[in-house]
Amino acid sequence: MTSAIRLPAAVLLPGTGSDDIFVRSVFGGPLAALGVPMITPAPAPGAGLAEAFLAELDRLADRHGTVLVGGISFGAHLAAEWAAANPGRCGGLLAALPAWNGESGQAPAALAATVTADLVAAKGVDGALAQAAAGSPEWLAEELDRAWRRHGAGLEAGLRAAAGRAAPALADLRGVDVPAGVGGCADDPVHPASVAREWARALPRGRYGETSLAAMGRDREALGRATVLAFLRAL
């Protein structure tokens, strides 16, 4: 069945404080099963994080023509923002764990990013990691340890930039008329599944897929599969 589906390359962006390694662990298998090439730009740590990713999407679209775009959390926000602004170059959207729509306000993920930035400012990356690990599952603590160290001195500024940046409003999403898969986790308080369902309802060709953080703890691709399967239903 999938052999008849011809899809363009997918460009996938990581969330705040995350990295391209995590994105590949989530989406690599599901997209490989469809024969879709995957491009995962590394973050450019610091206050210009969002602008660097958007510029990279422009560059890759210039090179490849139409592309699928997507990402996880803040990466999903940026992908949807780019898709809304580039209707002729976006062939589809893969949005995993969107955290809010419109202004960030009191969204849990925005508050968490700000608190983490304050912690990094006060205790440095090592101190922030020690505190974060104390309240996180082992798999998540390991992901944070690698990704936060890669961001290094740019981590605080990147967190603050993401926390203060508006995501596409629901009205913006209604203009993204491409196949769109939106993935949520039923047990994630930081990225409420209700937000992902709102995105899927707003997107004209949106479909929603769901998994759990517990499932991701056993298999990172659980989130990728939920998002990609939703996308396939949207085709």
C-alpha cells in the first residue's frame, strides 16, 4: 500500500532545548517505512533559534522544492508557521506535541521553559540538569542531559525565545490546506493533548493520532508512528 505513495522529503525540527538526535529517534523509523527522506537540522543555540530554523526551512525548500515540514513541540510550532507562510512549497505537516496556539500566555510549556531558563541562569546547565533529572523519568533525563549540553551557553536564551514566541493561531492553521498529522500524548501535562486535538480540528485536512509518554519511554517511535499514521489518514 505505501509503495504507491510518493512523498517529498520531510524536514523535521526539534523542540525547545531538544535536538536533532531526538527528532530522528522519534520519526526515523516511521518515515523510513514510507521511503521518505528525512532531514533534521541541528538547533542554532541562542536567541536566534527560531529565525535560524525558519531560514533553514527556506533554504531546504529552495533546494528540494516542495517539502513536508514538521517537528516536535516548539519545532511543530515553527513548522506550522512556515507552512502557513509558504503554501506553494509545503506538501504536508507533521506536528507532534504542539504546546499552545496563538500567544503563549500561561501555557504549561511556556511556563516550564521560563522556569528552566531561570534555573539555568541561577545554577548553570549542570545545576539545572541535576534538578530536572530528579523529577523526570530516566529516559527523559538522559535526553535532556545530551541535548542541554549541546545547547550549552545558548540554552537560556533559546528557552526564553521559545517561551515568548506566539504559535500559529487557530485562524492561521485554518489556512494550511495540506495533509496534516498531529500527534499528542494523553498523559503529557506540558503538551496537553487537548491542544493537539484543537490543531487537528483547525487544520482543514488535519487528523489526530495519540500515544503516551509511558509508551515513548519504551519506544521513542511511538510518537512518530502516531503522528505519521494521522498524516496518512489525511492524504
